[in-house]
Amino acid sequence: MPFGRIMEGAREVLRERDANGPVVRAALDTVADRRRLALFSWITRLAGRLGLTRLAARLPGRLGWAASLAPPGEGAAFRGAERPDPEACVFAGCIMREAFGETERATVRLLERDGLRVSVPEEQVCCGALHAHAGDGEGARELARLNIDAFAGSEAKIVVNAAGCGAHLKDYGEMLAADALWADRAKAFAARVRDVCEVAKPRLQRAPRPLRVVYQDACHLAHGQRVRAQPRGLLRAIEGVTLVEIADPERCCGSAGIYNLTHSEISRVLQRDKVRAILDAAPDVIVSANPGCILQIAAGLREAGSRVRVMHIARFLDDPNAAIAADP
């Protein structure tokens, strides 16, 4: 049963009744506009450097909760290069591009080390997943059409490093199945999409010291894309890494797209349960394949007083030393 598509269809019907409408609309407009998102990211980084984000996170209610989830930013924003005749095209996303620049660059390096010619199409836009989750079906479909055009002219794999984006991109064929002009193109596009863990090859490398690593299953990767074994195989190939499982590993961390903003109370309960299970495993580092999971878990660890680092699996695979390096 295509539960995700059924749920998103229902959300389109319920959208007009949503009391969070104006707030959600502003958020969707921001992630879909590259310049507006860049400005928002710059303001967020500045607030973080000035300590304002930390202060805001102590406030009660939604504002404090939202501030606790704000991405600190990994170095400079990512700006990839478009190249002819690619063997892999990277989908850079929106939040990943601005807030996870080091992970984006690590993703490109992983693919190039495997001998692939990598291109990052300049005209790509937000995948539309958050729009679909919020019930803005037409907005999501329009973004899908723009991305199909942006990645046209090549049959190369489309490599994604955000599980939520990947699950949504793989669903373009279903999203546009009723659109006679786009249905075939959407289906062909979706067939090219791969998570980075499906493409990257195991590499002989050594961790800087023995590391206990928890791999956090992102729901959109484990359930939405059925990718479970590949990330674990890549991690186990690194000498010095001990992969430790947690209790109920596929239970949601509470991020779930914009769920943590629209249903903060339930999200916080899920977050605390997930963090408790992770800390019980006594890891040195936690890795995940989705930015929402990373931010959600990092915020929960801070609340629990833990200094265990959370990072994207692509960044860890690119350089395990990053697991013990100082935050950028």
C-alpha cells in the first residue's frame, strides 16, 4: 500500500484547515527560494556566533523548540560545478546546500574517488518533499517539473545525500502519473535516483582510533527507500569501526520533515526516546543519512548534556577523522 502518497493526498484536502498555515507557508517559500534561504542561513549563522540561538533555545514554547533545531552550518555553503557528460549527477538540495556544505563536498569526493565524473546541475531546485508533507501538492509538482528539466540531457545516476529528498525524488513518477505531458519523463527521472550509500563503494581506510559508531536509520531511507544494509556495509569496511545497534533502531526520531515543527510535543517525546536508546549504546559518534535526523538528534543530545557528535554518513565515510575533529 502506498501509504505515503495516500497521506500526502489527504494533507492536500486538509491543508486549508491547518492553523499552522501561514508559518508553514513562509517556511516552504524560504526553502524553495535559493536567495531567501541563503539570507536566512546567513542570519542563522550570525545568530549562532553571537550566542543568540543558544539563548533562544532556552525560551519556552515553539520558539525555543525551533531555535534548538537550528542548523549551526558546516563551513561555507556548497556551490557545485555543472560538467558535461557526467557519470553521476548530485542533487544538492536546499537545506543541505546551505547548512551542510562539508557534507556536500564530501559526497562529491566520495563519488570522484570511485572514478565517476560528477556534475551538479545549476538549475536544480528544492525537491518539494516538505511541500508535499505540508499538503501543497501543486507546489511540489511544479518543483518536480523544474528538477526533471534541470537533470535532462543525461542518463547518469542522480545521487542524493538526504534521505527525505531521495525518497521524494524516487516518487516523482507517482506524483506526476496523471500529467500526460510529464508522466513518462517523471518515471524515467525517478528510475535514475540513488542514495549516496547505494552508489559509494567500500574503501580500505582506518579510523583515527577505535570508534563505536551508531548508525541512525532515517525513516525515509529505511522505510521509504528500503536502504538498510548498504550504509552498514560501508561503515563496517572501515578498520577500527565497531558498528553498534540500538534498541528499536527503525523507530522515528521525531523529525519527519516538518512534523517536529507542527507537532512539537509528540516530536519531543520521540526525540527523547531515540536519544535515550542511542546513549544506552555508548557510542563515540552517531551517523545518519538525513539532515533532519541529524539536527533532531543533536538537539536531543544537547538537552541530555551529551557531547557525542552527530554527523552525516557521507562526511564520515569521506574522512573518519572528521568524527573527532573540532566542529567547524
